[in-house]
Amino acid sequence: MTIVIDASRLERKRKEAIKSRTVHNRHHYFEGVAQARFVLRKVFRLIEEQAKLGGLDPLEHQALIQIYGSPQMKLRVKEVAEKLDIAPAFASNMLKSLEKKGFVLRLPSEHDQRVNYAVVTLQGKQLLHRIDEQVQVHVDYFTRQLTQDAREAAISIVMFYFGISLNAGNVTRA
């Protein structure tokens, strides 16, 4: 199911959020923030639940996504740590755990033997695909329950946070 959102209404809500953030009574702004946080938290919780059902800690799931979703489909331990905003030692231990579970291979660099790359195995990719399919079912159900106003409020705040404006149907940097 595709939901169409009026770009001009969305842009108007984004501008209202910016304006309401500068006044003494910021209730309107925080209404949008509350809606955005509710939607994001609910979706992330649904994702985390499916990861747990798949036998992964939510952070392990994120690590697999970051590795598999990287341009080269491999990341150094340091890069995994950066993407997850965790200490490199913690990332290293997590990757060892994922390797024991069969979801990651740690391969030495061809150019520098001191560097290891984490690569998602076929088993890891299959697990990611299964989790994603289940997530989509639950997220679709959740998002169908949202009102148009709730969707627009959440999206306009995310646009505001990222500094994005809609201009004549084109996405531009504000």
C-alpha cells in the first residue's frame, strides 16, 4: 500500500515547526517532535523484536545491516564501531560473537595483514532478509494505523532535523 503525501502540506508543516521553535510557547513544535519520536521508536522497537526472534541482539542486527549495506559489503572493525557509535573493542567482541554464530566472516586485508574485514555470510544475509520481511509486515500494519496528520508531523520534524526542504516537488537542502 502506497500512501501519497502532499508535498506542499509537508513543507508548510516543516516551516511551521521551524517558526514554532522560535516562539515562547513551543507546544506546536513539540507536538511534531513527540509524533516523530513515537513513530521512530515504535518502528525501531518492531525491528528490535524481530531481530531478537531471529536470535540476534539488536546491536548485532545493526552491525550486520551496516556491513551488508556498506558499498563494498565489508567493513573494518573500526568502521563497524563508528557506524554503531561504540568502542572498537566492543565492536571486535561483537563481531567475534557473530562469527561464532556463522553470520560473519573476518577476513584479512589483501594489502595490510594487520587489517581485518567483517563480511556477512550467506547465512547472515538470509537471516537479514527473513528479519526484514517480518519487520515489513509489522511496520506496514503499524503505519496503516497512523493518521495523515501524524505521518506529516513526523516526517516534517525529520525533515527539519536533517535540514531538508521540499521545493516544487524536488528535495533540496535548506
